[in-house]
Amino acid sequence: MSNINNNINNKIIEFHSALTYPFNAKNILTIFTEIALENTFSNLSCLFLASDPNITDFFLYSKKGNYNIKKNISSSSSTISFIKESKEITLILKKKTSPFIDLLLCDEMNSGIAAPLVIKDQVKGILFLNSTKSKFYDKNKFNYLKTLSEITSLMFHDIKLNNELELIINSKK
């Protein structure tokens, strides 16, 4: 068990180290998307953002993985509604009839997990990770992604970074 915890800690340290590059909103969001994919060995990582999650759809901001996906996700889908209300990570372990089936961003995927970016008590972004393998996401990957999304969300409580994030989001309108 301590070996697993050390591995998770090392991955969190790697994320912090990556943030020594120019510290701005674009770099943080890109690094968040890339490191989540690499450290979980997922097949697809996509970060969607929304200017006002209660009104507008979430648009694709960053993607890692060679799969065709939609550029927008409806704010009113059952999965997005659940994530916005609960502000919690949501997952689906295998493809089946489920209210969270839209966690799977393309037909090739069989399990998925989504972590919200909660900034000032509002879900401003959602990172989706997908795998072609069923039951791919376990407790360790869940905990890793939870920590990663919480750290990333906290960074945007900084006024300068939050203003940069708003500029990024509003430029897609």
C-alpha cells in the first residue's frame, strides 16, 4: 500500500514540477490535461470549459488522444447536471445503459471518469479521461485525479489566474 501512495505522491510532485514553466492559465490547463492522461495511462483526456455552466454548453479546450469527439457538451445532459450539482468526480466502469453513459466521449471507449474544476463554488471546467478497457479506473486513479483537479482548481482562486481563465473562456463565445 505504501508503494502505491508513494507512486501517487510522485505523480503529484511531477505535476507541481511541470508548473515551473511560465505560470499562466493556458499552461496550467494544458499541463492538467496532459499529465492526467500520462499518469493514469488513459487513452483520451479532454478538458471542457464553460463561461456560465448554468446557461452555456461546455466547449472543448484541450484534448490529448487520437480520437474524434464532439466539440461541445450540453450543460443540460444528466451527467453534466450531476457533476455541476455534486461538484464530485463521476465515473463509469463499463459501457452499459447508465445515466452517465455520456462520460464516454466516443464509441471506442469502455470506461470513463470526469473531474470538475470548481472555482469560486462554480464548475468552470470538467476533465474527462476515457479508456478503451472496461473497469480501468480504480481507487488509486480516482484519488489521483481528485487531488489533481483540486490542486488545479485552487490555483484559479488567484485573482490574476482567474482573470486569465475568464479571458480564455470568453474568447470562445
